[in-house]
Amino acid sequence: QSAQPAKDEL
Amino acid sequence: MNLFRLAGDMTHLFSIIVLLLKIHATKSCSGISLKTQELYVIVFLTRYLDLFTRFVSLYNTVMKIVFIGTSFAIVWYMRYHKVVKQTYNKDEDTFKHYFLLLPCFVLALLLHNEFTTMDVLWTFSLYLEAVAILPQLVLLQQSRNIDNLTGNYVFFLGAYRGLYVLNWIYRYFLQDHRARWIPWISGLVQTALYADFFYYYILSWKKHEKLKLPA
């Protein structure tokens, strides 16, 4: 399970 | 960052400015659900726990502080401002919003990316935001006349998440091709809850009539 996408959204 | 997401964030910010303008200019919060505003404070606090621990960009940090600050300011106005609080009609703000917290939290404990405090609370904030507008929509259905600023506030608040859906489509097909199931599904549910409001809002705008939601 690759790391989850970055939390860059508000 | 893409145009859809920037437009979404600006629309979200604009909706909050419209609401603050209405409350500050008219010194009235009639037609506004305090419960929805309180849910949004919880959404922002649990969403932005990494405000001080993770720096994404200046824009990201500034917007998080603005969203937390304005949502607190709105709740403060409605609860404690000597004039505004008189105009809050708690008899029409009837939705049992605390009943939304537990199911969203349990769902976040079951469905999340990583089982860490930050991620579970971040996931909880997405589930909660999807349903946070319910007390406001219920109040609008019960209130006889919806003033323009309140109608515009709800419209822009719904439109921002619709723009985010476009942002997710753009990101997935044209950028990082990464599935973000939790924000996607929460965002679609959130936008879908506005569907009938959008319909009556646009209809009233076209017919130049007062916005009225069927009970």
C-alpha cells in the first residue's frame, strides 16, 4: 500500500 | 494547485465573507443555522490539526488560519454578540446536529487511510463536512422568507465543493493519477445534498422571484 497522496488540499 | 481548486477555495472564502457581511451589516443572523456554523468549527479544527506541524505552502497555512478564525468569529457573533444573538431563533434551528458527530467519528474509525490520530480526525472532518449543511438546509425549508445574502451564502458554500469535484477530476486524469476515495465520496455526497437547493436557487434567480424551498 503506497503512501497516501499528500494532504495538500484545504 | 489548479484553477478549479483555486476557484473552489475562493468561492468558499467568498461564502464566508458574504455570511460575515450579512451578520455584521444587518446585525442579524436570522435564517442562519448556528448548528451548521458550530459543525464547521469542528470540521476546520479536526481538518487542520497539522497547521503547525506540516507546512505545505504559505497559501495553505494562511487559508487554514482564515477558515478557523472566521468560523470562530461567526459562532461568537451568533452566541455572544449582544445584538446579533437576539436575532438567533433557536426554535427554528431544530436539527439534532450532535447526532451527526458519532456516526461520522465511527465511520472514520472504520474507513480511513492510516489508523493514526491525525488521519482518523482528518477523515472524520471530511465525513462531518459532507453533512454539516443539513441543519442549515432544514432551517431554510422551515423559514418563510430567505433573505438574498443567506441564499447566496448557501449557494457559494455548495458551489465550492462542486468546484473541488472538478479539481479532483482534473488531478486524477491530468496530474498525479492518485485515487482519493475518501475526499471524493465525501465531496460528492456533500455536493449532492445541495442539489435541490441549487435547483430552487437557480429557478428563483431565473424567474426573479424570492427563493422558497418546498417544505
